[in-house]
Amino acid sequence: MALRLSQVRTPAGLVVAASDDAGEAYVVKGVGSTYELATRAIADGISLAEAVERAGRGERIDLEAALGEGRVALPVHHADPAHFIVAGTGLTHLGSADGRDKMHKAAAGQQVTDSMKMFQMGVEGGKPQAGAVGAQPEWFYKGDGSQLVGPGEDLVSPAFALDGGEEPELAGLYLIGPDGTPHRLGFCLANEFSDHVTERGNYLWLAHSKLRQAALGPELLVGDLPASVEGSSRIRRGEETVFDKPFLSGEANMSHSIANLEHHNFKYDLFRRPGDLHVHFFGTATLSVTHGVKTEAGDRFEIEAAPFRLPLVNTLRVASGAADALVAVRSL
């Protein structure tokens, strides 16, 4: 049975809850965070699942009730958010290039856009044989742990943003061991929130469009990811559903293997700093913006997919302040 880990706020402080396919959840004894549990597993040379088993079972916990009460936090966090690196890659899913290609073709006046070229590189070389290096994917930086919001929290779009759009994805979570080895803790549902209107204006603004918050789901799925993950992405506006589409992920639906994406992220020495956490978004092929949806403040994003039992729900909020407020730099 699949093991899932969640961090839950209780009157006694933060606890780690373990749950199984049946939804039975219990407190993992003797640890105050997923980070602490993973650090212990690395030190002991055992898997995360073995570390949970060794720690023992505490009291039962109702995860669905805790989620409804807003007590489920990020599935993992770092005490210093600056040591939690947030990055991702796009054009990784079969069909994912279509929306991007449409956004850029008219502006570029090209028959074959750079987006489609990048996607084709993944199709042809994104799944190398074991031990080999495959095609390099697109890569982007989203910030550090201060950009991450948990289940039920608002996703805040800056006042200057032109759009605040959802991206239903899976993400990998990693802890760098004392010797610089990246250790994958597991996978979670994610909303890689972005500004697609800014991106559409010029492909070189992709970096700007990605410097936004992102949401992580309530469960960390420990172990292997199913080859195919099928889920749904919805946007509710009051009582109305303005967008509802399925989304596919997992390697069976991707042009890159997860191992190849991981290699090209962690090949950089600065991303293998002992003690750092990383979250890496694996991309998506389902976006409401490509279906003509213009999001509004108050819209509720709902993402769900098996084998995750609990959904990821966040509400769009626009930050207060003037969109053209100037940031002045003071000379010392």
C-alpha cells in the first residue's frame, strides 16, 4: 500500500501524519517535521518508509477533518525558507507544446517556434537508457520556500501581474544529504501558478512570468510514482464552474523521464548543497488560459488526481497596491 505523509498543525505543535490507501492516518511518533524524519532516514541509511515504521504509530488523526479546518500545512518545509529551492520545467508532457506554440507563433512569425523545437528535442531524446544523459529540458526558477503556499491558502498574484493562472502538476520533493547526494522524498500534487499573459507578450519574459507563488498539495506520496496519473483541474467562480478539464501526468504521458529531469536540475553544484530542500515541478499539458479562460480574484482552483487521496484547493487573490508602483533604489 502507498505511504503518504502530511504535516498537520495541532494544539501541541506540528506533527507528521502517515496515511495509507484506505485513508487510515496516524501521527508518526517522535518527529516534529517531515524534514526531521527525512534527515533521520538519510543518517540511518534507510528509506523514508522504514523511518516511519521505526518511529512507530501514535494517535489516529482525521486528515480530511484537519484539511477542512485549515490545519494541513505544506508536506515538507525548511526552517530557513531561503534553503528551499523552487524550480521546474515545461514542455515535458505529450501535447504540452500545443498551447505554448499557439501563444508564441503569431508573435514570432515563425512556422516552427522555439517551444516546438524544445518539445521535439524531448520527444526524441528525453527518455535515455539507464545511465545515459538525455536531452536537456527547459528549466525555470520560481523562488525559494517563501513562495510556497499550502492547501487552502490563497495564491496571491502581484498587483503588477497581467494574469494569475493555474498549472495543475506533479512535483518532486528532495533533500540534499550531507555528502551532496539528492534524495527524493516523494511526489505531491501542485499548482505551479504563473502569469501566462506576460509570457505570451514575449517568450523572453518567461522568467518573469514564473516568479510567482506556487501551491503544494496536502500529501507527500512516498516511493514510486505510477506510470500514468489521471486527474482533473477545475476553476470555480462562486457557484459556477468556469473550467473543468482532465489532466494527465506520469512518465507514460511525458516526453522526458523523471530521472532525466532530475539529472538536469541537480547537475549544478549549487543545487547540491547539504541540508537544502528542493521542489521541482514536472510540467503540465492542461491550462485554462489556452481555453480562453480569464481568471478573476476569488476564483477557486481545485486539483485532484489518484493516487493522491486529498485535493489541492487554493483561492486566487490579487495583492493590494498600485500596479505601476516604482521600486526606488537608494544609493549608499
